[in-house]
Amino acid sequence: MGRALSKQPLHRLGVFLAFAFLLAACSPKLDWRTVQSSQEGYSALFPGKPEKIERRLPYQNQEIPQTLEAVKIEDDIYSVSTIHLSKDQIALAPKLLEQLQNNLLGRAGVNTETAISENTFYQTANRQRPPAKDYFLEFKSTGAVEQSMRVRWITRVTPNNGAWIYQLSVLHTAPARVDARKFFSEEAYSNFFDEFHPE
């Protein structure tokens, strides 16, 4: 029963993201800007001014802070979701990350082993280059629109022995399906992923 309850709030993440996307519903042209999110421990290059939403995520009888910054540019939504775990909650990190991944990958009918992916690196604020993995997802068709996504998860331990879990993603929604890996390799998307720098 505890496991079922722990999955329920993660299911509501989709509602949280959808709400954020509605707030960021304007579609300006690309206007790249570096956003410093010192509270969340990162800087990111967004193609417009993002909207920011904060909430507390109920998980295993605890309250976990979560922040989302997102901007909609025409058919694309660029977003960075941040979950902060204190040193007393850090043991939750592996399972929480696994459930976040399974929830999103499952919507595309894949898992971490079967999804189209690419090994890459990200650069920290002090110029280290840890490894990362990008996933290229094509969600099940609704008939009216096709959705695809590039997503990356990064976990970082904080100086006070807590942890950050970051989810970077670009969601593309349009009438025609695209080849996700080829489409999201274009410069406008690569810039967003390459210029994300956690502390």
C-alpha cells in the first residue's frame, strides 16, 4: 500500500507541468537569456523568460520542495524541474528518481533500457564534466496532435549532504510526428541542454 501511495503524487506531476505550461502560454520568438536560479543551484539558458512555480511534493509521508521553470515557444515547452532533498531525505533519491523516470518513460511505452538514448556530458559551474544521458521520446498519438520530448535527469549532492534532482526537458507538440532524436539535435534544443550548469 505504501508503494501505491508513493506513486500517486508522482502521477500528479503531469498536472503540475500542464499548469505551468498554461502559465507560460505566450509564444515569443527565441530570445535567449541566462537564468540564474541560485536557490535551486543552477544556471540555464532559456529561449525566453520562464515562468516559475513552487510547490511541495508529498512523498512517503514527507514534504519535498519542487520548483519548475518553464517557457513556451511556439510548439515547444522548455522546462527545468528541480526537487530538493535534505540530508535527512537523501536516502529517498534513488527510488524517487527511478519513479520519476518510469512515470515519464512509461507514457512513451519504453523504459531506461529500451528508450532511444544518447550518452553525453553536462558542465558544472566549476567546469567539471560529469556524464549524463538524454532520452528521446515519442508519445502515443492522440490523433489530433503528436508529442515528442528530449529529457535528461541529473542528480547532484549538495555541500550539506542533501541532493538536487534536476529534470531538463523540451516537449514538442504539433500535428505531425517528428523523428525525436534528429529533431531535438537542432541547435535551438542543444543550446538549452548544453548551457544548463548546476553548481
